[in-house]
Amino acid sequence: MKTGFLRVLLDPGRFFEARMQGEPSLKIPALIALVIGLIGAVSTIPMMDLTMAMLPAEMQGLGVLMMAISAAVAFVGGFLAWIIYGFVFYIVSMIFKGQGSLKRTLEFTGYGLIPQVFGGIIGTYFSYRLLSGLQVPPMTSPEQMVEFSENLVTILTTSPLAQIAAIVSILFIVWSANIWIFGMKHARNLSTRDAVLTVGIPVGLYILYMLITIAGWL
């Protein structure tokens, strides 16, 4: 398994070519999505700690509920990313007359998410570094909570560490995109050019959105 994961990352063409000899299986891709979801849930802890510190004692119960919902949304996000990317690649590849099952497309899309595991771990570290040192002053009114929240947003969008984290995230998406190109070439029987377009169009639009967001922070 370890060797297989390394081949996905370093030699995806041969990996997917070999996988085409077997039946499609979603077990390992689902496990990858599960790991990404767990990392996402863990990454919400620093922000949830700040939220709990902001709330008065009588609202702590609401804070716990908010924490649970945030963690659940982040956890499900790993699976949603997998399914959305897979369906988008499948639909876009239809423009290029791609041939191959949706199950195979989802399988290879899942393998392409492996770099996001590393990206998620690094992102969690950045989140911890950004938020762990913040001190929540005593707050006795909703106005103070709103003011602190606005200051927090400013910190999160102007901090060099936040900008570095966003750029690192883009780099890992590009790494995933490289793997997906080889995956879609085999899963959907596409030419290299059509596979590049199948992956490059949606991923490129997403990266453009992220770059515009980063530019808005500057």
C-alpha cells in the first residue's frame, strides 16, 4: 500500500495504467476522503476554542452545538470534495467524448486527493499558529463580540501566515491536478490534451477564485 501511494504521487501515469487492469474499487478513495475529513474536523478546533472563549457562561451550550456542527461540516467536506470533483471531471470529459464508468472516475479522483492530506495537515498547523496565540478579552455585550469578530477576520485575512497558507494550499491543489490529469486520461480514455482540459478548466477556475480572494486580502 505504501509503495502504491508513493507511485500515485511520483508516477501517476503508471499507477493508473496498472489500476485499469483491475475492477474499479472505491474503498481506498473513500478512506482517503475520510482522512481528509478527519483532518478538516481537527483543523476547526483552534477557531472553536476562540468561539467558546467569546461566549458568556449562559451560552456555552450553544457554543458546544456550534462546535459540533462545524466539526461535522468539515468532516463531510472531505467526502463532498471527492464527489464534486469526480462528477465535474466526468461531466467535463463528456465534452471530449470520454468513455469510462463514473465509478472508475470517482476511484481515480479519490487517489488524486492524496496531496490534500498533506495540505490539510499543513493547513491545520497554520491555523493553530494563527489562532493559538490570540487572547480573548472579557466581553459583556454583543457589541464587544461583534467588534472582536471583525478584528479576528482582519487578522485572518491580512496575516502573512494566512497568505502563505493559501498559497501552499494552491500548490497542493496543483499537485492533485497533475495526478487527476493522468487519472482522467485512463479512466475516461482521453488524449493527454483532453485530459489536461478536463482537469485544468474546473481546477483552473477554482485556483483563479482563490487568487482573487488572496488579492483581496492585500
